[in-house]
Amino acid sequence: MEKVIKKCQFCAMNRLELLHQLLAEQPTDAFTLFALAKEYEKTSDLANALQYYSKLREINPNYVGLYYHLGKLQELLDKPEAAIATYKEGMIVAKAAKDMHAYGELNGARMIIDDED
């Protein structure tokens, strides 16, 4: 079992290295920023995950998939107000993109932690 864990950790490091190389080549690529954030989440490096989600939000605020995952991370970091604001912002972006599936997911996530509705 220990060998399997070490192998998986090695694979995660390889993915991180590859993603960083891709980001060096295209520093504003939304998918690469999102993938880096998710990869850091998988390794429990939540500070770096938050950093890459935040960078993606600055570079491409219309990246609909960002908002659900960023909100969930903010919930995990015990920042419910930030998560609610992120979900609401994401709902606006999803509605503008006519992505009603994402809108519904964001609204559902918001309703679970938001006492106002």
C-alpha cells in the first residue's frame, strides 16, 4: 500500500510540474489555471488552490466553472460569507452565459449555506 501512495504522490507532482510548464507557456490560459487549482486541492494545498482560483477570477471572470469550486473551497476554509458572494457572482456569470445548469448548481450550493432565502 505504501508503494501505491508514493506512486500516486509522484503522479500528482508530475501533473503539477506539467501544469506549471503549460502555465509558463500560456500564463493566461483559463483551463490551466483551473486545473492547477484543482490539482492543489487534491494535494490538500488549499492556499495554492485559492491562489490559482483567485488568479483565474482576475484573468477570466467569465469562466463559469470557477465559481462553484471556489465557493466550495471557501466553505472548506470556513468562509461562508465569501462562498455566498462567490456563488451569487457565479450565478450572474452563468445567467449571462445562458448556462442554466451551472446557475442551478450555484443557486443550490448558495441556498444550503445562505439563511436569507
